[in-house]
Amino acid sequence: MKQITICKIKQKLNRAIKLRYNAFLKYREFRNDKNYNIRAVDKGFKDRRILGCNDTKILTRIIKAYNLAKEAQNNAGPSFRPSNEWLPIYEAHLGEIISILKDRNINKLREKYINFFRESCSAGLHGLPIDMNKYYFGGRINKFSRLLILNDTIHRYRLWKKMLGNEFDVRQLAAPLIGNPYGIYIDGTLINCGFYQHYYAVQIARLCKEMKNAKILELGGGYGGMAYFLIRDNENIRYLDFDLPENAALTAYYLLTAFPEKKVLLFGEDELSIDAIENNSIIIMPSFECTKLPDRSIDLAFNSYSLAEMSPETVETFIFEFMRIVRNYILHVNHNSNSVVVADEFGIDPSKYDLLHKKKALWNLGINPNMDEYEYLYQRIER
């Protein structure tokens, strides 16, 4: 037992040393960039809570949909419950928001959601791979933490510009201040997670540009960051998000607040059908509802990282559903090591879907040079 403990301590220490060494290397690489201002980091973390907002109707809808989803989830089977890598996050961080939603406490829910970027209810959905509360939200930010977020942001900014060329201005990465976001200012624009999310919104839109009212499904939409850019910049798409009820509730808050003019369908408000998809711009459902979608009813399915964090049974379930419902493209970004099921072994049938490309996803290399993440794009052979 003592040897195991010592081994774990050494492993943790080695990871910390590697993280700091990489931060130093990136500092040397980026320090002459005009946006690399260590003294300006605090500005990106100032309080931006939107107080006094009239969101009672939104919160009432979310609470009702959540409790109906939790009731139905009990009978939906283990594939539609937290598993594998998500389970510890779920158990450690989501207890408070679960209680608030179950108690139907609108005032407490508002208090959490107007600050969700800095609350435990969004754990695992954004941020650097360290304790954000401890290093960024607890007062003065130390020098290493400043370097870490600067390195990550400048790396992503340069990658975003390289991959999209000069087609987009950084101001197009501006997002609403919903949830009290934090970030780094790039050329005067506050950037949170926008580079990665905007890039994939653009890729999805390009793949579907010839399709009328393209139906886009995202499995595990986080808080709705990618969806925001996709919906903002593409008037006629139909966006469907399937997730755990707790995450779906947060996504609903973000997108309902960001797009008050859009028709949005939540669980329990109508049956999930072709007519419902055509008549709503945004549909947010618990993950088990994807089994109700008709065959070949979705133009593109997208997932980033969460598939590789699920149990083998859950991966098998969702890959089966993807292959059943997708009539054009499956696009996903996932780990190809350090997972129970690595991305190469998800099981997408090569007789039904061509692998158009598999390429390294470089977004996280600004803080971790050992990331093994790949982007996969499949196209259905017979449509």
C-alpha cells in the first residue's frame, strides 16, 4: 500500500513538473506576441454577472423539462446515465444543482446560472484541466496560472487563424456575457472557449451548406458554446442537442437566453418527431430521446470528447444510433489513448460509412504536449 501511494505521488509530481516545463517553453515561444500580456489576465476574470434579468419563464420551462427527464431517465437503461470518466465529475460537482432543480427553486437556480462559468454546475464543460476555483476564482491569480491560460489562448488563437485563414475576424468570436464568462482579451475581444467552438461550427456549416434546413445533432453539447456560433451564423439549420438532463438544463438556459426569438423545444413540451424538428430551430433533449428519431433523419452528428469518456456499453449504444439516424456525416473529436474505448475502436461500420479523414486535433497542445486527440469525419456510403 505504501509503495502504491509513493508511486502515485511521484506520478503526480512528474505531471506537475512537465506542465510547468511546457508552460515555460510556450512562454518563450509566445512572449513577443502583442496579446501576451501577463498583467492583463485579471481583466479577463472580472465579474460580468447580468443581474436583474427577467428569466423566470425560461427557468420555469427548464425546471419542468428537467424533472420530467429525470423521471423518464430511471427507465431508460444504463447507457443513458453518467458512466466512466463523467461519473466522478457528476458525483463530486453536480449535487447542488440537482437539488435546486428537483426542489424547483427558481431563485437559487437563477443565482447559479447567471454565474455558471464559475460554478460547479458547469464542471467538466469548459476551462483548463486544473481546479479553476482554486487558481482563478479565489482572488489573486498567481504567475504560473497566468502563464497557463495565456499559453492556451495564444496557441488556440494562432491555430484558429492558421486553419481558417483570413476569412474570419477575431471579433466574430465574441459571445454573450451569459453565465459570467471569463477569458483573455485578443485584439480587444474577450475570448472564452471560442476558437475551438467556432472552428467546428464553421466546419459543420461548410459540410451542410448545400442542404436545405440541415438537421444537426450534437451529442453532449456542453453549455451550448459550439451551438451558439452555429445557430448565430446559419439561419436555416435545425440544431438538436442530446445530453444528460443536468447538462441539457444548462444548455437550455444558455441558448434560450442567447436566442429569445428562436423557437426552442424542451423535453415534455411536444413529441420528438419530424414535424417538431421542422418547426423548431433548437431542440434540447435528454440523451435517451435520440432513440425516437427516425432512420436517416439527421444530416450530421457531432461529438467532441465525451464519447471517449463513456463506458463501452454507452459508446456502443450511441454509435449504433448515429449509424441508424445519420444520412450524411458523422464528425467527432476524441481521445485515441487513455480511454476505456479509444476513438479508433468506436465501431463505425466501414461498409456503411467512409472515413474521409482522421487528423490530429491540436487544440489542447498549448498546455499539454502529450495530448492524443483526433478529428474523424465519416460520410455515409449510401444515402
